[in-house]
Amino acid sequence: MKRVLVVLIAMLMVFGLYAAGGTEKEEKTLNRYVIAKLTPFDPAQIGDLYTHWVLGDIMENLYEYKYTADTYQLEPAIAESMPEVSADGLVYTIRLRKDAYFYDPLKEVFPKGKGRAVNAHDFVLSVKRLADPANEANGWWLFDGWIKGLNEWAEAGSDYSQTVEGFKALDDYTIQMTLTAAYPQILYTLAMSYTFPVAQEAIDYYGVEEFANYPIGTGAYYYDYEESIPGSQHVLLANPTWRGKTFPAASEAGPLVTAKVGADTLKEYEGQELPFCNKVVWYVIEESSVQWLKFLNGELDGSTIPKDNYESTVVNGELSKEMMDKGITMDVNGTLDVTYQFFNMDLPLFRDNPKLRKAMSLAYNNPKVEEIFYNNRCIAAQTLLPPGLGGYDPDYKNPYARYDLEEAKKLLTEAGFPNGEGLPVIKYQMYSNTSTTHKQMVEFFIENMAAIGIKIEAVPGDWPTFIEAIDNHNIEMGGLAWGADYPDAQNFLQLNYGPNEAPGPNNANYKNAAFDALYEEGAYMQQSPERDAIYSKAAQMSAEDVTWIMGVHRLSYALEQPWLKTRVFRDIGAGYSKYYDVDVAERSEKAGR
């Protein structure tokens, strides 16, 4: 899913704050935050987690993830039911519900506000937009080569009036998807923001360049243009035309969720109408100290723990007495993510010098990074696959994902650059000019490389500028993290798959025919020990080729205020704001104490 900042993002899960004022029903507000500026709301172009989170409250897809299950299980959203799949696994028939209406708060595209119901043609449009070369869509990698006739349609000029055999509307409310080969993971793509339905009317009204600034969706919330301040806050209000949904039955919750939320709470909330609050404010908070202060003041329902506050907050693995006395609780979970520093392998300097890449990897003091930037709230990454996915090998040790300064100097000499002599200054693109933690991490990297004679220059920039530089291959090095789009190893391995080069998710523009062959072999298989072995081999191959300087798999340490009652840890998906509730009276009594 998505590219995310290297700072402690996987721990930035969904939190809410509810403010009283007027009547509870009218004024119940959920305050959430992202730590970077958002990109435009074009589903085809969303390549970052933060925009995905916000747009996921406004738009819906065919499928979404069950909120209270212990594992990630799909359920129908705009789809009427789970798909009918042919015996050979090639043909999917998907029937749509008829009460998912577009809502236009400005009443420009749809003058009455409530527009028409989403239909099969809207989903066909979204998939064609991914394939259209003119869009240079970030999400094209999802379907490239998998949908019968889709590549040919794009190569023939992307005539939107022409039918694509592999993704078409059988009628207004029935989609038929035909694959080129059995690919079970394809279903997950229909729960991702890339395939949110787009109304042709919106594109026609605003134009292809502007419609992304005016999101029109079918979700529980709509975008409030009056209160929103791009770059500062994005305000969403309850959609008056949303068809509605109820909180899951207590019997549907897994044992882990039941233990965390509480059986009595789940029973109390089952069957209640969603959303619980009618306003969501997504604050853009790039500085962790500001986020922490707002949490301590009771202005946020939850928070991650900034690195500088960890030792005073967590003592001997437990929440401090001061926090517990306030009723604050801590929820610790493993996350499906990986952090990394990447090389642009389009550049001969990196592509043709594997010993240079290996030397830089060995010179990176990752154990120190884990200590000072993550407070050891992480697992050292040996490959790009995190624990919890098929193909992850807990016994594998990457020979280049360790700190060995002498070996680094030796390899740098063998690469032809003794003590860095003959190397140009390498430019490291930053993704934030305001995040203190990010600046410190980049400075630490520069110091590590200087220890073997390599000079690194930090290039200032913000998140949209950073993503644009990656997508245009106009970057030398940078740091990123990847959070899972769906719970399958293939979602991580595709980060090194050659055809997925930028603007796809292969930010390093890495190309290795042997790796690609293994990736493709596994992609056609059902989950099995045989598939896991193939993916484990591929992961270790790219790790030892040092496509990246490996970072960590992070642990989520989430703090929750005592009035938060229905938060469930979700590492994948979006649109979860509608499930959050708090005890307003308790918040009024305890906030800020």
C-alpha cells in the first residue's frame, strides 16, 4: 500500500478525540492526525499511507476488512456479496448493491448533493484509468499483465469507449473480471484505494487535472471545504446519504480483539448504527513533540510515543505509573512493515557497483538506530519480508545487514573507491523539512557513511516533492518504509520486481531477471509451503544483492485515553473512523488532567 515515512509511522495508528459542545449528537468530533502533507485525492495516484487514510473515510471500495477479526478477512462493502469464482480461478463475477450513492457536498457535479448510485461502469473506469499510460498511475502495477485484454487496450491508445474483455460490466450492477492466469491475490486489490470508484461526471466537470481536489465518494464521511486547510487540517463530516452500517456482532470478534476491547464493550456496541461521531478532523502534525503535547493535554484520543519520551513513559516494559494513574493504556502490536534506505539503481554508480552498495550497508549502524530512534521497539530486518507473512524465515541472517566497519572499508576499496576516493558526493533526498526525528536520522546516516569516506549531501524537501522525485527517477538515495496493502508476502516482494519500477512501488528501480522469475512463479500459486519457499528464496536473493540498506520491522506502541472504547489495531486498510467511539462524559471529566 503504501510508501510511508521512516520515522515511527507504523505506530501511528488510528486515534480519536471527541469534544463536547452543544448537543452530543451534533458536536461529537474525532480528531486524528497524519505526519505529512497529503497528495491530491486521485485514487489512481495514491502511493502514500496518509492520503489513503483520509480518502478511505470518504470513499469505499468493493470490499473492505472485517473490523473485529483477529486476522485480515475481506467482507463486502459496495459489493453485494463475495465474488463468484470459476473453477479454474480465472473468472470473477461481482454483483453490486444498489444503494451506495455518490455525495457531492458542493452540489456542483450532483446538484442535489445526493448523486446516483455507484455502478459497475464506475469501477471499470477506475481500472482503465490505472492502465491508461497518460495517467502514469501509481497503482498500475496492481493489474499489469493480470487482466485479459487490459494491457492491449492501453497499448492500442486507451480508448475509453472500447470494452476490455477482462474487466467489464455485464449490466449496470454486475462486474466480470477475467484473469490471464490464476492469481488469488487479485481480490485484495479490490479493497485498496487505487480502485476506489470514480464518477465520470466529476472528471468531466472539474477536468482531469482538478477533479482530485474535489473528492466525491460513497463513504461514511464527506470532505468539508469550509473548515479544511490544506497542509494543516482536513475536516470530514458525516455523509447524510450514506446507506449506513452497524457495529459488528460480539460473536464475530476474534479472541485477541475480545481480550483487548472487552467482551462487555463489544456486546454493548453490537448492532449500533455507524458512524459514532459526525465529524473527523485529520490534523497534519509533522513534529512529534507537538503530537505528544496534544495527547498529554487530552486533545488527542491516542498517540505513539516519541523516541525522546519513551524511557519516561515505558518502564521495564510497562506503562509508567503516571500514565496508568490517568487511566491511559498501552496497546502493543507487531506491524506488517519494513523500513529501508534505497539506491536508485537506474544510476550506473549504484547499478554497476554491488560492492559499493554492500559497503554502505555494512557501514550503517542499524543496532544503534534501533536503540536511539526506535527505543528497540522493532525487529531488525534481514529481508524485505516482515514476521507474520509466508516466506519470512526467522533463522535467516543477512550477511550485509550487520554493522562491520572494517569489512565495509575493505569492500569499498575492492569497489575501486578506497576511503571514498573517486566517489562523487551522493545526494540523499529528504521527505520533510520540519520533522526533527527525520533530520536526525538523515544526519546519522551521513555520519555513518563519512566513517568510511563516503560523502552524503542532504537535499531538503517535503513529502509531495519526495514522491515526485521518486516517480520521475530524479533521485539518488532516500529513506522509506512500506506498510502492507494486503496480508501477503507478494505485496512486499513486488517492491523489488523489475516491471514495477517507479512510478510503481519499486522505488529502487531494481532489475534482476532471476528475482523476477521467482516472483512470477510464486504469484500464480495459492498460499502453500512451496510458495513460501519460493518467496523466501527471492527475498534472500534481493537482500544479498543489497537493493536496499535494511532497516527494521516496527512494533506499534499505541497509547489510548481512558474514554476511548472501540479502538481495534488495524495495520491494513482504511475507513475505520466510523467505528470509533468514546465516553463523552468521561472525556469531559478527565481530559487534560
